[in-house]
Amino acid sequence: MTIRHTLAMLFLAVLPLAGHTQSASVSLAGEWLVRLDPGDRGADLRYFDRHEGAPIRLPGTLDEAGYGTPTKGSDYGILTRKHKYIGPAWYTRRIEIPREWEGQETELFLERVMWSSEVWIDGRKTDTQEGLGTPHIHRLGRLEPGSHLLAVRIDNDMLYNIGDKGHGYGEYTQIIWNGAVGRVELRPVSRTGRIRVWPDPATNSVEATFDADGSRKRYRLSEAGSGRNIPFRIENERPGAATLRLLEPAQRWDEFFPALYTLEITSGRGRGKQTERLRFGFRTIENSKSKILVNDRPVFLRGNLDCVHFPLTGYPSCDPADWERIFRIYKAHGLNHVRFHSWCPPEAAFAAADKLGIYIQAEVLWIDWWMSVVNPDRPEMTTRGLPEGLGHNPSADTFVPAELRRMLDAYGNHPSFTMLCIGNELGNSDFGVMQRWIDSLKADDPRRLYAVSTARQITPADQYMATHHYPGAGNTYGLSGEGTAFDWEQTYSRTAIPTIAHELGQYPVYPLWSEIGKYTGVLEARNLEGFRTQARRNHIERLDSVFRRASGALQTLLYKANIEALLRTPSCAGYQLLSMTDYSGQGEALVGWLDSFWDPKGIVSPETFREYGGAVVPLARFDRYVWESGRTFAAAIEVANYGPDAVPGVLSWTLSAPGDTLGRGELSGPAIERGRLAGCGRIEVPLEGIDSARQYTLTVAIAGTPYRNRWSIWVYPPCKIPQTDVLVTDTLNGAARQRLAGGGRVLLLAHRAGNDRTTTPLAFTPLFWSNSFFPGQTTKTLGLYVDSAHSALSAFPTADHSDWQWEPLCRGRAFVVNEYPGLRPIVQPISDFHINDKLASLFECRVGQGLLMVCGHDLTGGSPAIKQLKYSLLRYMNTSDFSPKAELTLPDLQALLGNGSEDGTTSAVRYEVICDGKKTAEGPWSGHEIEVLLKTPNGILGDLQVVFADRSEGTLEIEGRKSRLSAAEAALFVMREDTNDGRVVFRATAEPGGMLTLTRIELVAR
């Protein structure tokens, strides 16, 4: 059953510089004078009466002009501003009112200001405007033609307590700038006021409503591209509204065909004549249980997070050309959606999205539990103002509803503005209060889908949800290293509204040090300079290029696997990546395959990404990536078609390596309709006659189209370990030392060796987001850099980076070899750039007269890949090629190996239990209300497992998220954000009059 929430509409967007004919506006771009006012005494000293100060160009900022306090050193976890200033600043200039404006009201238009602006004209204060994401428009009154003194006081201080960790106001990416950017202009006040248009596409009738001026108007309608006039007739014209009926079918706007029209509305005559020119597009948006529908057709949102990446200026561009460049990059990669995380972009972004066919989600802010408390151990995590959540924060409760209304007034007519959410992860907010805000917005303007928050509670007001964990259903994404036969339908089939995978990815890539030179604007990469110095000290500075390539290849592999798993999930509504670009703040989360300037890193091409990230994607389900010869490879073939039309049901496939085709064929079926996942058949290939290890590629293509996709598998023949005099041991015991002393050869299986100082755990996937922002993680690496040409790997085919055959091998230890510059690892785990250790998980060396191979990868398992690597190492060690150059002394080696110790992220968790208000040391713990305070490492991810004495009834609450208790056991998801402040609060409350007995509680890390 389809749940229809939104009327079909025709959308309008005021074009930049459009509105009034002839002298429609007077640009004030150019030189102004500015005076800083750190003591906020400018009004008392009548700064508005004098045209004095230092020169500055507007549009622009104090940072760009070089005003403010010069900075020294590097800010923690972010780029560093060259100059900083927070507080009021006074901008003045003389203006000229054109003679033809005589008798008309004039307004000052400031497209983008942070956060408040007050205006004086000729010493007379006119008004004050506020807002972070919308224009400030000041009514100046009727001004005589000629010269006037204009003064604008702009204050970038935190006007309302929303904290400084969101992207609308903060220093993570956008800076807390002072100035005015975008259009700065004078113009006559519009007679029509706000224009909204409400069409009925079935009859091509359009109702336009106006807030002001009930006079009759004249209309002209044309195609935006060609300028061709569109015939229509006016029906039911009345004060403040008119209905227009198109006399030909209207073209619909969507991601594939973003058809736009231009509407001219003229009122008045003679010198009072005004013409508004507006651009619009027809589209509908609604939801079913699992999909968002645009023009009644299901879409799969292929989205990316935008977090204000403009590192040269520190503020978002207001130039449509810049946003067109960005969104053309989206389209080149096959993406159709952008989520503006905790901020709202300027008009130019909406106009570019209208033109290119991008679905926009806009937001206001980000406040979560960890922002409301002081973190004494990590001062960079303490949020300014310690904002309480919405509904508990009168200051923010004043700002947010007003800002939401301003956003709808400014941008609500854009066809690209398809989704609105209050903000990101609003965990400590009152969801009942926020729901009422959203209900009010929906009732007034049902032209898009609405949601209260991402990734927290679901409310009856929500028409979609972006989350990594759906309450009562489970996680929305994840990986399996075995193969591609899995999906997430078990979660998505249980959701009540379209659900989008939230912030998918967050896989860091090692930086290229030459990028430091690109920061030539208001921000400098002093933090990266420090990391480069660290890399130089540990002898890995010159490896940045290969580290970036290898870590980027792993990132690509994981994105492909995640995206395909969601495409294999029929009820999934889409995903939002975090992200295409690096994130320069929040602990330098360099997670993009593009840098912060939207320039490619050479990691993955748009054409390759589109194979698995585009609108039409062939898919293959198979059990494993690693196979033994003699078995039969089998795969179920599917196609996810979210393109503009049906595609042929004829697919070709091959399974091959260069010079060796194991199988090829064709699958035939009916055409695959758009908006669905279709099964297309099954292929089977006997893996016979393969006598050496090899990597093969499965390629599936849709006949007569550009759509294809590829997967690697590895096939290994049975391994017979060669007869050899190599001693294989898992300890550097007496026998091993004796063998080395005698000039013998030793393979040391060292996956349990070392300690926390001399080793780091191996992991297939990279650490999450940022080691400095989430420091409690066990994983400290970004994949493997492999010397693939080394003879030790001649029987183990591999690229120079991690791939799926390495997944079963990534258990064990990597050794910290900073003190051994001459040691060249065969396999080098890439240390996160915040740490920059030189690591080695497979290396060879001379020890006295002996030859040693140290393997930190666990070779005790049964995977064919494990057996093959062990075979390849022993075969190599039995030849004369095994002749290491690097030398280690026995004491050096013993110090490196140390004593083994097991890592565990939860070992440092401490519990404090309070039963009915009384602290209780020993369990079991009984009471009507049991509260547990867990002190945790920062930023860990896990599950809180609780066990009660018997089947119990009541309520469970973790970090404000509530669920029902109706069994003796429960597992509650603990997000990284929950542990960001080093603490988690759990509460269990019995039914009225009842008691609970908690027998066990444990935080288990994921």
C-alpha cells in the first residue's frame, strides 16, 4: 500500500539577480570600510555615523582580508585559520539610490551572513536579521535618490546555544567567519512578497499564491532551456492568487530529466512596474513502506554527505558555477542525492541541483549527548555552551523552528529540495517537541518529505529515516568477508518508512604530503605538516604515494561491497556516503577518494565507481571470494534497475584471467522494469584443471548497454608443503635460536608475539573515521601495502594492496620497526597517519649467521588463502633467493617480539551501579530502577549485554534511547557517539510496583 504524503507540485526558484526589470538591483560588491568591535561598544560610540575603518572587499570575510588575531601553532584535529576573530564588526560604505526608485521602498539583500546583522541608514537603525543558512533581507524604507551612509553591524558570535560542533556554526570545516558573502545588493521591495505555487499535474493547472499586492498580474511561461513559450490560460484569478492551466502536457522534473521552466510575473505599470522571473519544475514526491517515490516511480537514493568543504575560503560558495562543478562530479559517479549534514546550503546549490537533477536533504544543526558535558581528558571534545538537546534548550528552541521556516521561505520552491530534517543525531532532544515542529511544517508546506532526526528515534512525523540502526529492526549495513551472498533485507523489511543507510563508509585514506601546498587561502594544513614530520622521523615519509594508493584501493573495495549489499536488499531506500571528499576537521578524517578541493586522488575513476554505484547495476551473489580448485563456482545474477527506463533482460558473463577463460555464457529473460531488483538466473563454472594459484575476474554485462560489473575471486590448487630444512616455530625458543646461530633458516609464526608497545593488531578493514576523534579503537591501520613483486609471494598472487584473499589472513600482529630503517617489509600494514609507525607484518632478516622470516599473519587457520601463503613462503625460503639484506641482532629481535598480550577495547570499561538511588558495589543488583554508569574508552562501538534473574517487564534506556524489556536478556546497541565522552548511561526501570534483578552486564566491542 502506498502512503501518499505530498501533493504534486510545480516548484519555483527565484533566479539570482532576477526579480525587477531595468534597475532591478544595485550591486554593493566592492570596497567597504570595517572596524572590529571586540568590546561591543560600537553602538555607544556611534560607529554607524562615521565612514571610518580599514579597507575590505565585500563579498568577503575578515579572514580573507587578513584581519583578526594572527594564529600560531596548529589547532587540534582541524585546519588552522591564519587569523581569528569572533565578535561584532562594523561595515560601512556610501550608497547611491537610483532616481527611478523614487517613492519605492528599498531593501538590502545580504545573501550569507554568520550570524546576525543590524543595519543603520544615515544614522537611523532599520532592523536586525538573523540566520545561518538563509539570506538577511533588511527593509530600509523609502529613501530619497542620491547618496546615503549605510552601516552594517555583523556579529558572528554564538547568538543561540546550538554548540559549535555542527556544520552550520563551527570550525570543523566551515570556519566561524565574519563578513558577508554571495550577493550584496540594494533592490526595490517586491510587491508580490513570497510566491508559492501549487499545481495539479493531472490537469496541468497551477495555483500561484502571493503574500502581498492583490493587483492583477501578467504572466509569461517558457521552457528554461530553449526559451520556447508555453501556452496556457488564466483561470480563477483573485486577490493574492491565480490559477494557470497549461495547454500542453508538462514535462516532469527528476534526476534523469531535470526539466525546468521559467515563469515571469509582472505587476504595476510605468515606473512602478516590477517583473519577477522564476524557474520551476514539475515533480511529485511521496513514500511507500520502503521506497521514496518521485513522480510515482521508486528511486534508490545514491547519496553523499556535504559538510562544507571550501578550504580556501572557509565558507560555502554562492556561485552556481562552483556548485555545478560539484554536482557534475556527483552525476559522473552515478550519484543522485546530497545530504547537507547539519547545515543548509545557499541558493546557488539548489539552483545547480535543479539544473542537474540532484535530490537535496537540508538540515539545521547537530546536538547530541556528548556535546552537553565537559570532557576533561579531551578538551577538543568539549562543546562550546554545552548545549542541551532541543526541547530542553530555550535558546536553541527559539532559533531552530525559526530557521526551519526561513529555509522553506527561501528555498522551498526548488524541485531539488526534496527532504528536510531538523538535524543530525539529535539524541538528547525531546522528540515529542521536535515532532510537533515537523507536523506544523508538513501541514503548511507538504512539498517534500520530512524527518525529525537522523540515526536516533523514529517518530510518527517521520516520512523517511537515515540511520545505521533502525530501532526494533537492526543494523542497516555492514560487511561479510566471505562473499557476496548476503543482504540486509532482514532489517529493511521490518521498517515502517523508507530507510536510508546513514553515513556509509568512513574509511580513511593515507594523505599525500604534497597536498599541504594546496592550502593557500585562509586555512593552513599545519596539522598535516606535523604528521609529515612524524612520518619523516619514522622513515616512511616517501611512502605517502604508495600508502595512499594502497589504502585507497581498500577503501574502493569496501565501498563497492557495502553499496552492492544494499542494492541486493529489495526494501532498502538508498545510502548516504561519508564521503566522496576528505573531511578536514573532526580529527582529520581523510575519508574521501577526492580531496577537500573536490580534486581526484587517483583512487577510483567515475567510470569504475558507476559500475557498482550507478542507477543500473548488475549484481552477483556467490558464497566466497577464495576457492579451491576442483569445486564449482556458482553465482546468482541480479540487476538493480533504478534507471530511467526498462533495460534488456539479456546478460553476458565471463570468468577469466589473462589468457585463461574458465567460462562464458549468456542469460536471457524478460526486460527488467525500472524501480526493482530482478533475478536473472544462475551461472556455474567447474574450477577444474587449475594447477597454480590464480586470480580470476567475473564480469557481468547487460547486452546493448554500458552497464557492467566485475568481481575478483581467487582459486588455489591443493597445497603440498615442500620438503624443507626450514624450522617452523611459533616462539623464538632455544631450538630456533640454535638453528639461527648455526646459519639455518627459520619461519617464525609470530601472530601471538609482541606487546602493546612493540606491535599493533592486524585488521582487514581500516580504522573508523579518525584515530584522534575515536581513539578507543583497537584497529590503528589503513590496510596493507604489499611488495607484490617479492619472490616470497610468487605463489600467492596479489596486488600491492589488500584484497579479499587477504581478509582471512588479517588476524595477528604487525611489528613496530621504527628503529630499523634498513628493514624493508614484504607486507607493511599502513599505520594511520596520526601515528605514522613503520610497521611490518611479514619481513625477513639475518640474525647472526641465520636467515629468519617473521610472519605476523595467523597461518593456523583452514582457509585456502592461509594455506597458500604458507606454501609460498616455505617454497621461497627453500631457494637461494632467500637472502635477506637487513640484519637484526638477537637482542633486537627479542625486544621486538616481547611478551604477547591480548588487546581488548572493553578491558578498560568500569561499571558503577545505582539501585533505587543507592550505589551498590556487588551484584546481583536489585531495585525498581537500576542505573549503570559505564566509563569507557573514547569512541568504541559495541553491544551492551544485560541479563536479568528471570523474565522481566519494564523499560530499558541507553543514552536516552528507550526500548521495552520483555525477556530475561537484552542486547543494546552502543554507538561510537555514545562513548565519545568516555561514558555511557544505562537505565532499567520495572513496571509500576515491580522489581528487577540484574545479574550480568557487559559491554562487548564490535
